Amino acid sequence: MVHVVALPSSSASLLMVVSPEIIDALDKSIREELQKTSHFFFLWVLISAFVVGAGVALEGPELLHEMWPRLFTCFTRGSVTRIRTFKRVIKKIGFWGWLLVVVGILGEGIFEALQNRAEGQLQTFNDILLADAQRNAGNARASAIDAANASSRADSESEKATASSANAMALAQGARKEADTFEKDIVFAKRQAADAESHLADALKQAEQAQEVLYRIKTPRSLVTTGDMLTTLKKFRGTKYVFRSVGQDDESIILLKAIDKFLKDCGWQRDKSIPGFPAINPNGKDESDFSVTIGFTRGVTVSTQAVEEIKELQSRPLPWLPPQLQAAIGLRQVLSIAIKPSTETAVYKQVSVENGNSETVTIDVGEKPLE
């Protein structure tokens, strides 16, 4: 049981919850204190009784001397002075005995009253504890009755629950059979869904690839250059170049003009046009001496001439190759990166080397590759 103690305050009441253990400890402490007080006063009652007894004993010699003087002749014989002195001493002893009797009787009365008071307080405290125990027992009995009623209701509800459980079990068995059938259908449906997802993923991948191919086909080629590309080709400043052929569509001509401008920015010099038929002037009337033969190739090809044989050139490191071949290789590498959209066939993979002594780098700008 948890006891709630209300403490009065000037502003509000302070509620304090005290646990049963603390209450039991306080009860035990109070009972022991009252018992100690009762024992203490009882001890002083005994001491007072002993004092009375001692006082009575001290009054005894005076009474004996008055009743039988001969008993004390050994103390009074032979001198009147000794008799008077002995009588005075006997009276003094009797006085102290009387005084002890008075003090002892007063002590007995006082301490016995105090002991009775302590015993009364102890009895009152025990009565309070007994009343509290009886009240708790009554509460426990009421709780037991309530628990018994609740147990009876619980038994009734348990019987109903058992019947409901039996019905539910029967329904569950039927539902289980249906669930097994549904589970098989679900497994089959999941398998079909997984196959459909796989086909959908393949279709999306193919669509993405087709979209990428379509983008490359539809998007016109352009030249996207960077500072590093300019730096790479400026190393070959003064190199001569010429456009040998170009596709007859506008897209090829625009790409040729972009390459021509880029090479001029890098300090390369365009050589005289190679005569051919039919030919077009990419810059129109603005530059009458610039003509390029119409070609039917696809992609961009970079070529040049060299006196050495191909096998000999292939065995040399790059720095030992002829300058025009080094420039052609650098141009092919830059164009393969700069031409967008980038494809494997946008720029021919190798520089075409022909036998001759010309130091001019030749460029063919064909139509856009199909792939």
C-alpha cells in the first residue's frame, strides 16, 4: 500500500507519496522508541524502590536502639559522652534513611506515572496499527471478493473465447486451403512479372541504344575545341594543310569551315587547293581561290606524304617521325575528340601515309557516318 501524506503550506498543499517500506520502518522505530522509554521509566521505578529500601534499612538502627538499647552497649558503655555521640549518629542515620524513603517514594510515584504514560502511548500506537491492519484486511477481503468475481467473469469469457477459437480454427483451415491456391497463383504471377520485367529492361536498353543512335544520326557534327587542343596543335605552327574533298551536303561543308578556322587559329597555313571536278567554294565569293572537290566518302580522314617506307616509319618513335607526319597524327587525335557527337567512325583511326615528298597535311571531310 502506498500512503499519501498532505503537508500544509502557506501557498499550497504538498502531497508526498510514501512507500510501504518507509511506513513499516517508521512504525517499527516509533514502537521501539516507546518501548525503550517505558523500560527506562520502569528502571527508575526499581531504582526508587531500592532507594526506599535503603532508607528503611537506615532507619532500622534508631528503632532498634529505642526498642532494645542493650544491643548497642558495646558502642555506649563506659562513657556518657559516647552514649550521646552514638545517639546523635543514630539519629543522623535515621534522618538520611527517612530522606531516602521520601525521595524513593516520590521517585516511584513520578517514574511509575511516566511509565504508565509511556505504556499508554505504546498501547495507543498498537491500537492504531491494529486498526490500520484491520482496515487493510478489510480492503484485502474486498479486493479478494472483486478478484473472485473477476475470475468468474474471466472463466465465462474464456469459455466464450474457446468456442470462438474453435470456430476461428475451422475458418482458418478453410482459409488456408484457399491461401495455398492463391499462393500458387501468386508464384506463377510473380514468375510472369519477373519475365515481363526482364523483357521490359531489354526493351528499355534497346530503346536507349536506339535513341542514342538516332541522336547521333540526327545531330549535325560540330567542332568543340578546348585550350589544350589549341596548345597541342600550336606546337606545329606553320604546318601547311589542304582540304582534298568534302561531302556535298551542308553539314559536311559547315564542319569543314569549322576545321579550317580552328587550324588558322592554331597558326597552321592553308595550302593551294587541289584541282578537281566537280568542286565547290566553301566560303563562296568571299574567297575565290578556295575550292574543294566534291567527295563521296564518310567521316574525316587525315593523310600526308613521306619519303620513307611505311614499315620503317612504324618502327620509329613519334619524336623521330617527319614533322608533317607528327602534325597529322596530332590533328587526327584532336579531331577524334573535338568532333561531336563522338563516334568510332567520325574520324578514321589511322593517318593515311602516301609515298611522296610533300609536307602538306591533307584532310578529307566526308559525309556524316551512318553509325
